[in-house]
Amino acid sequence: MKNFLNNLTTALRHFMQGRYGMDRLNLALLWTSVAVVFVSMFLPGLLGLVFTLIAYTLMGLAIFRALSRNTYKRYRENRRFLMLWDQIKDREHKYFSCPKCRQPVRVPKGKGKIAITCPKCKEKFIKQT
């Protein structure tokens, strides 16, 4: 039995070599799909079926991302998700994109109209915070 488990572990490790694996976006997709399945249990008829299909689609997307060999693209997707998640959680700052280079710039909220200088290209622009 122990030999079988060792062989299975080795085979799984060999299969996952070069694949992306799990990250924060995959975990968010899986937890969202679990929540959608839970909600779909209480919805009648066609609406419940639609929510179930949405949940299965999210689970399939998470599995696809975990097994993907295009690690650079999955890394970029996860990075964008983490940046968006940080912006949602940050209640003390407002985020703007530089009109010239599209660099995200973080400024404190509640300061009124301020002149913002992009740290990357030094472009100056005025925004309401």
C-alpha cells in the first residue's frame, strides 16, 4: 500500500510539473462557486439551474487555470486580481491611472482637488479625491 501511494505521489508530481497550480484567484473562484451553489439550492426551477451552471463554469475555470501550462498569462491574471482586491480593501486611498503611461497612482481620500504627479513618467494631472 505504501509503495502504491509513493508511486501515485510521484505520478501526480510529474503530471503537475510545468503547470501553474493554485493561487489567490483560483481560491476566490472556487469559494465564489461554492457560494453560488449554496444560493442555487434555494432558487426554484430555471433560475436555480442557471446559478448551478454558473458555479460549474467557475469551478471549470479554476481547474483550467490550475492545470494551464501558460504560467506567464496565469501570473498576469492573478496579479491584476490582487491589485483590484487591494484597491477594494483600501478605504483610505483612491486610485487613478496616469493619462500618459497608465501607471496606477494611489492618493489619500478626502483631500479635495489635488495635483498628482506620476512617479513613473512625471506627468502632472489634477483629480478630485
